[in-house]
Amino acid sequence: MFKPLVRQIDKEAQEWLPLSHDEELIAWASLHGWDTTDAQAQRLLARQTLLNAIIRQTITTIANHTFATPLDSFEVRPSQSITETISEAAQSLQVFNFWGDLYNALIPQSERRRIGQFWTGEQIADWMTAWLLAERPRRLIDVGCGAGNFLLKAAQLMNRNHYQTELHGIDLSPLLLNVALAGFLMRGEASKIPALEVRNYLDFSLPHETDAVICNPPYTRHHHIPPAVKDRLQAFFKTHLHCEVSRQGTMAFYFLLKLIAEMPEGARAAVIVPMEVLDARYGKAARRVLCQQTAMNAIIHFSPQMNAFHKVDVGASIIFFRKGYEKENRVRHLTLDALPETDELMACLETDKIEKRDLGFGSLVIRPQDDLFEVSKWFAANSSDDSKADWRESGLVVPLKNLARVMRGIATGANDFFVLPTEEVHNRSLEPYVVPTLHRNREVQDIILDQAAWQILAEEGKRVWLLYLNNGHEEADPNLLSYLAEGEAKGYHLRSLVQTRKRWYGMEQRDIPPIFYTLLTRGNPRFILNRAGVRPVNMFLLIYPNSAIVKADAVEILWALLNSDFSISRLHSVSRTYGGNTLKVEPRELDNLPVIDPLALPAQARGEIKQAIADFHSHREATRLTRRIDEIIKTLLSAKYEAGVASSLSEQLSLLKTK
């Protein structure tokens, strides 16, 4: 829809390239994570410059409202042709926020990551503003308003329902505030133009009279947040929330806590929160503050299969809450498989019956807020109620940490130097100093990696060798010395992780893991049997079965059980959930994955699983194996093997005594 407009803007922008490198432009580019010396960054800056000029020329009534930007100094005047084309498109295209969508097309999501800009669609904006406006607040403030979707939707609802609410918005980008203004003026909403300010929320406090807050905070990762900012925020939270917070928190984490600290008692908020903020270890502070200092009305999750936020792989939730703890408050956990109409959603948020209900668009569970205080994974709080599941009383299920040690794969600090393809190993005569490895999880889609599959990767030129230096005696080899000198010339020895080593090129030592797991996966989580003897890098988790499992010759049984639907379906309960069915599991999280204990299996079930594995090694069909394992587990949990459980448990005890 917008591609032809982008092409036309690019064609006209060529006349203005390259843009000069003054200090203001360099600072503006840096804010977005761009380098003005880069050709792609220059193209993006030219697009922004031209868009800003087109808005001013197309919407003549905007002149008295616009914000100055560092792009204004170029004095770009778009041609009449492109102005007319975009003006016609703005009138003809039936979209909620034309100017915001045009900005999104010009500056794609991949280029907005550093500044953390993720847009909210019209339907979700409708839910959030409807819930806040239902109590007719005096002042609603959109923190990080961006292109203005929340404010436009609020104005729309106010017109429809004759509400009188003051709208305010803050954002650190004056260009986006101009985009938001264009959206209001194009819709003829001049009388509803919100009070807008160019501000960084981290340097700004909410006005005391604010009684409604809406926010889709920037998703900026912790390593992009300056240490001085973290220091200041930690001191702020210690003073105002009386809690210590992790330095690993994202910008969204800090925004949420700062909003809660500054909101007046009784004020309401609707905030989009990445699930990582609630489910990661650093999120413990956010969970505690929400439980102790707010009354949550609802936590809305999106099922792993949904991409509620276009082209965004960050799993998101929405929290509706009121500032101030309320005893016996109940929280509605709503997991959505589809986007409901606003009236349907609001009806769910008004019910108070503590029960699980399946809806046409998802499922609803209502639980006491106090019960959430000790729950570490809030995404799983709306999963099926496993508290009554038969497997908890069966004696068959244990956390993975009872059966195996989980470690992260080898962190090299510089994969492009330490992880090499076969040709480079041969050309540099580095064969004595490398061991087989695996570089990327997409390179093994199966649940087994054998020598033949690894060899195919090697022949395809993949990086399958790890420079595995550790004892210092290798330094006499001139071939190795030459390669290390090249690494130093390129500055690899100065990287942060590398600098922590006694010898910068010395590698973390790992035994070959019998099983490894794909740490970050989209739709295909899998536990891989390591028949190739690789030592994977840190895109994988390494699983070392304990001595009892090894003595019982049950390593492959454990591997098969890990790949069962029983365990795979419960990864969401221990992982960080992202959009697009993407999971990320850290070692201590995988420790808690429920697994059928191979040592507790009745003899008949153990024999059937061994036969299924033997068949797999012949037919090599993963689906066929896992389907058979699922059937055996289902039978086990329905207690059809009860007669054999007692004898199996005695075998387990004898193994544990001898381990």
C-alpha cells in the first residue's frame, strides 16, 4: 500500500543526498542508533527530512503547532508532484493513522529497534483507551506517544461518548510529534489536539493531577541504556518504591516502575509490557511492585502463535491497573487467540467469577492478586490448571534439574574469530587447535545431530570448528601465532568478554554434551541428541544427564521424553515468551521444566520407549518417534501401568544409592 509512496520519496530524496554532518544531525542520528557516515542511515535521514517537509506543505493548518527538528536546517522543499501524490493518498487510503503508517513504511521496524519504537494497532489502542476513559478521567497522558495512535483513538471515543478529558502526550522525538499532529489535523480534530511536549520521560515526572496513563514504552535492551541512567534510576526506585532493581532491566521495565512510582493514588493505567519484563529474573521487582502497590484489573496475554504487534518478535502483554493496593483484589488473566471487539473484551474485564472459561477468541482465568506474589511466570498463570493434574501425584514427573545439569553453550566473545569454516581451518593449518561445534540453531532442524549431518554443514561452508585453546602450549606454532596476531590487529582481544580471560584467546571448557537444546526458537523447540560430538556455542543450552541416568543407560530415554509433547508444551511455563511463537529459555529456567523421570518408568513403558528409539534410528522420522512417546506417556498418566510402578521405584532407589 505504501511502497509506491516510499519509492517516490526515495527518488526525490536522492537530490538532497548526502546530508551534511553537523553536530545536531549526528546527535539526531545517534538517538536512532544510526551513523551519519553510513549510506543507509543517510537514506533514512533523507526520508525523515522529506516527510517532515511534506507534512508542513500538505497540511497548511499545522504551521502554528509544529515542533522544530534538527532536520529543518536543510530547508528541503518537496516537489508539487510528490506533495499532491501523498495528499491524494492520505485522502483515499482508508487507514486509521495515515501519517503514522507512512512513517512506519519509511523507517522500518528493524531501523527503529535502537530507539525502541513499536507501534500499537488500532484495535488494541481501542481497548486500552476505552478502559481508561470508562471512568471519565480529567487528564489522560500518553507517555511516549510516538505517532499518536492512542491519542487519536482517545479523541475518537471522546467524540462518540461526549467525554471531556484533557489529552496530553510526551515523546522525545519532535518529528513523531509532528506526525501525530498531522493525524489530528487531517481528521479535522483541531479542537481535540492534545497538549504535546518534547520530553524524555526519564527526565520528566508525571503531573500530580494525572489520573489516567497510557503507555507503550520503548523496548530498548539494557546494554543500550547508559550506566549513568541506570545509576539514577536505581537510586530513584530505592527512594520511591523502597526496592532494589536489577541493572539488566530493559527500558520498558524502568518505564513501568517509574510510572507506578509517580502515579497519584487511585489513578489508572493501561500499559503494554513485554512478557520478558514480567517473566525474566530481573522482572521480580516489577512483579512485586505490581502486587504490592497496585490493584490489577487485568493481564492480557497473546497466545504464542499470535503476532499482535506487526513485525515485532517481542512477546507482549497489556496490564490494566489502578495505583494503590486493594485487599482481596482479583486479576483477570485473558489469553487471546484472536483480537476481540472492544465490547467483548470489556465484558470479560467486568466479570468477577473465579473460574476458567473458554471464549471464542481465547480463555479467561480469574485469580486473587495475592496468589501472584510467588508466581515467577505470569504468562503461565493463565495456562491449564496443572495444580489438579494427575501427573503431580503420579511420582513420574520431576523438574529437569533432578535428572541433569544444564549449562549455557560456549561463549566465545567473538564468534567470527573463534568459530571457523573447514576451508579456513585447512588454509591456516589450525587442525590441531579446533574441535567440532555448532554455530546457529537453524543449522539443525532435526532432534538428532550425527556425524553425517555435521559433515554436510562442513561441506556447505558453515562455521563448524571452534578454536579451542586452553593450556598455553600451542603458542609455539607459527601458524597459530599468525592467526592470533591477526585477531589482535582487528581488536578482538579488546572485547569485553575476551578481556576477562587470563589469555584473551583461551576458550571456556565444556565436556561434550549428550543432549543440547535450542535456546531461542521460533515454533520448533527441540532437544538434540549429540551423536556428532560437538561442543555448541552459546546459542544452545547443554544438558549433562546425572550419573544415575547414565548408569541406567537412560540418556536416550531422557532425550526422547524431553521431546515429548508433555515437556515441549510446558516450555512456555518456564521460558520467556516472545511474539511469533518464539521462546527463549535460560539455563536456570530450563532446570524447572517438568519431565517424565526415566528412572521411575515401569519396565514395560521403558521397554516400549527403547524400542521406539531403536525404530527411530532406522526410519529417522522425528514426528513418528514423538507421537509414539506421547502415546506411552498418555497411557502412563492414565495409570494403566500402575502394576509396574512399585517395582520400578525400587529399581530407582537402588540406582540412587549406588550413584
